[in-house]
Amino acid sequence: MSEINLPAAAEPVDSIGLKALGAAAAVGLLLAAPFLASEYWINAIIVPFLILSLAGLGLNLLTGYAGQLSLGAGAFMMVGAYATFSLQLRVPDLPLPLALVVAGLIAGAVGLAFGIPSTRIKGFYLIVSTLAAQFFFEWLFLKFPWFYNGNSSATIALSRGLSFFGLEANGPHGRYYLTLGIVALLTLLSLNLIRGQTGRNWMAIRDMDTAAAVIGVPVFRAKLQAFAVSSFILGIAGALWAFAYLGSASVQSFGLTRSYQILFIIIIGGLGTIRGAYLGAAFVSLLPLALDWLFQHLFSGHVDAGLLQNIQKAIFGILIIWFLIKEPEGLARLLGLRRAQGARRRLFPS
Amino acid sequence: MNMFLETLLGGLLAGTMYSLVAIGFVLIYKASGVFNYAQGSLLLFAALTFVALTDQGVPALGAIVITIALLVLTAIAIEKLLLRPLTNRSPMTLFMATLGLSYLVEGVAQGIMGSQVRALDLGIEDLPIFVGDIMISQFDLIAAGVALAIVVVLSLLFNRTRIGIQLRGVADDTRAALSLGIDINRIWQIVWAVAGLVGLVAGLLWGARQGVQFSLSLVVLKALPVLIIGGFTSIPGAIVGGLIVGAGESLAETYIGPYLGGGITPWFAYALALVFLFIRPAGLFGERQIERV
């Protein structure tokens, strides 16, 4: 029934040379981006794009690689953001990067807890667990003032801003480099996880967990690992979303809509691919801008904002259906960027 | 004791409203194996169409007929443009497609008919009735009666009509049904249309309760724990699940809520569903999956 994932064949030498050149160019471009793009682009498009990619990456490990459907990505982002806030407020000695890591670990632990049902519940029944997380944390962080330090608007913001080790990361450039650094690190971590035994276990479980158990994959442990690692990344993405992009966040910043947005990113980008998260996030952040621009030019402001929002929503829905019909493996496949073109991978074999 | 009974009864009656939404899900899941997330949006679409038409001065009966016609057309379009191209894809892909469908339906419905809150008057007054010392809402009682009527009609449809038998055949074994010459595409259209009708009824009742607006589509989130508890494949399960969730929610809000600062209804049903799932992983009445390698 399910195909075996063969390791990609060794690549010819000249393609490696080309790749290295391409990678060097990409790195150069990424580092120089703040000096090429306007401040508006960095603040309003590039930084959120990077953070959404990171969140997509986190969810993709769980849903795309380990095959566990989650509708609670927003909840784990929320936990990361609120944990960072609490740590910065109550443990002022902890430098920001460490606070982020600890917040990620807290989100990971929460993810693990909500992943426990996955060992007994399968398929659609599992969404109840992540949805429970979504609604529980929305309630928790709003209900108890301790979590937002009794702030009258129930929002969280870092009083000392984004500074650590004597560095200031509050300007657009600082935020950009901070985000870029974290995203790059976590992408590397994910790539290594996927290529190692952990990733192979996850994919075996995604393809058919009973079969995986039969051949000796530790299903229970691997599923929990997937929940923990995914939530760790989502937690850090949430903290960045709150403090590096929004500045001040509330429960609404991580509502159910956010969870769906992250899910759409990985559907459109490509489930079970690392670069899919980036492509999907680019698509999701650029589509509204493109539609805005288009409507500005077509109707020059005759269409009111509410209608525009609904049209966007409808177009979004059509695109999702279209993607699932035409290219279930997402943009990653569509752009012909897939690594192992011979080794076809299946998303969710029945 | 009276307060306990009153809370329990109120909860049970509210639960039948959840069941109504859940039944639409079960119908589609049974016949086409699709976990239809868009049921909430279809419900919103139905209620919104009805209210928009009556606001335009169309008499209620005419509005109902037009709405039903639109729902049938929608069902046919969904079958042709969504289900057919996605035949034989994994259930997960189909689920995600219905997520997309819910965006499309919501966007179109609100784009055409506006996103303001519209009042819906069904002519049922929400007067309290007293049975002994216990107060019951008349509206809830009627809603429960409607739910009951729908279940009776559906079971007659399933057991006594030719179409119903075909539907059960498809639900039981799609391949065997196909080989017997059952037109599965038509069955899908019928099921989606029937689910749309159930959605219309649920939408009108919920709409009369809380006004017809976007948040109406969120009742789908109320119906999920109901489905999980009852099992995806069972209409009696949807009813029992609805009653459990309704009663559980209102009892928890009254008796546990105060200790937690209140407002626990949004997540309580999910916690309850998780507890049930740990005991029965396929819901109370769901079909247990047998896995083969």
C-alpha cells in the first residue's frame, strides 16, 4: 500500500557546485535584504513572512511529516508568546535568547501533553485534542490577569523591548536579523531531524501507523516527539509574532483563524516538505497585498473594505480547493523544486 | 434540587440544537466518507439566504422554496466540482477541501448578502413555561420537537424509500453499491442536499436564537465534540452526544464554573469529548476501525 521512502540518490558533482553558488547568493541576498527593501517592506511583509514560515515549518513537522492533523497551531504559538512575556517580566536575569528557548520548551511540554491522546485516538477524532488546546488557552490567558500582568487592555508587550547581551534589536533591522537568525537555526534543526531516524519514524507513522508499529517503529514515542518538537517551534514562532512583529499581542492574535492560516500555509506550500512552509507563507502574505493592489487599480476604491475581505476569503477558498485537486503536494511540487523527483512521496495514504 | 433539574433540562434541550448541526455531518460522513467542515458555513448560507429574501419582502414560504432550490444547486455543484475530482483521495485531503469550501461559501454568502447581524423572527415566542417549579424555555422545547421530527423523517427516508436503501448501501460498502449499479454521484448530490436542508432547519433555529451573522457558522465548533462523543457514523449517536454535551455544559457552567472564574463553556465540551474518547476511541456509537497491514 504505502511506498517506502528511499533516500535521495547522491547528486552529481556539478549540481552540488551550482547549489553551493545558489545558496551563497541566497544567503547574501538575505543578509543584505534590509538595505535593499524599504522599512515598510521589512516591518509589514518580510518579518511576518519569516515568522509565518517558521510556524508553518513547525506545523508541517507534525501534520506533514508525522501525519497528525492539528487545528491548534495558534494555541501553541500563544503559549510561547505568553511564556516569553512571563519569563522576561518575572525572571529579568534571563537573557532574551534563553527566554525564547525556555518558552519554546514550555510550549513543547504543553504540546506533548495535548499530544498524549494521539496514542489512542486516530484520524479526525484527534482534532478534538488540538481544538481543546485552542479554546482552553484562549480562555486561560484571558481569564487570569496573572498571565498578562493585570494590564488593563489584556495585552502583552516586552517592557524592555528586544535587547540582549547589550544588543538592541528594536529597529526594523534588528528585528529582521533576530527573526532571520532564529528561523535559519530552526530550519537547520528541522532538516536534520527529518533526514535522521526521527524523521523516518514520523514518515512511517504518517504512511500507516499500524504498519510502522509492526516493523518496530516506537509509535508512541515518535508521535509525542512530533508534538513536542512541533510545539517548540510553534512556541518560538508565537513569541516572535508577538514581540518581533506585532510589538504587543493579545489572545486574539493567536485565535482559531491563525491556526487555520498556518494550516493553509502548509497545504498550499506542500505537506511534508520543508520549503513548502516558506512558499506557503510567501503566498499567504503576498496574496492579500496582490488582491488589494489589483482592486485598487480595477475599481480605484469603489469596493468597500468589507466586500473586499469577503472576496479575498472566497478566492482563498477556491485556491485551496484548486490546489488540492490539481496539485495536492503544493507549491513545492508545482515549482519543480522537489529534490528526489523519482521517489514519489504520498501525503496521507488511506 | 429544583435548580439542578432546571439546569439539566435546559442543557438537554439546548443539546438537541447541537444535535441538529451534528446530524448534517453524520449524513455526509456516512454516505461519502467526507468530514464536512463546511457544514457550519452551509448552515450560515442557508439562514442568511432565507433572511435576506424575507427582508426583501419575499413571503416566508417563497423564501423557503428559493433557499431549498439554492441548497440543492449548491449540493450538485459541490459534487461536480469538488467531490468528483477528489474521488479516491485520502480523507484528510477531502477534509481540507471542505475547509476551503467553508471559506468560499462564507465569502460568497457574506459578500452578496452583507455581514451585518440580521434578526430572524420565526414567530415563536421565547416564553418560559413552568412545569411544577421548573422553568423551561418554550423555544427550546419547540426546537427539541423539530429535532425529533427530523430524526423521524430521516429514519423513514433511510428505511422505507428506495433512495434511502441506496444511501445505506453506499454507506455500507461503496464498491458493492457501485457494482450493483447504484449511481453514486447522484447519491452524493442527494445526501449533500439533505444535509443542506437539515442545515437550513438548524440555521433558522440558531439564527432565531442569536441573530443571523457570521458567528452562526461557528456552531460547527459546537457540533464537533457532539460528533466525537456520538461517533461520526451514527445519527442516534449525534442525538445522544448532543444531549450529553448540552447537559454537561450547562451543569459544568453552573457547578464547576464558579470555581474557575466562569466562562468555561467554549472548551468544556472538548474536554468532555476527550474523556469519552479515552474510553471509546471511536465514539459511543461509532464503527470501530479494524486495521490491516
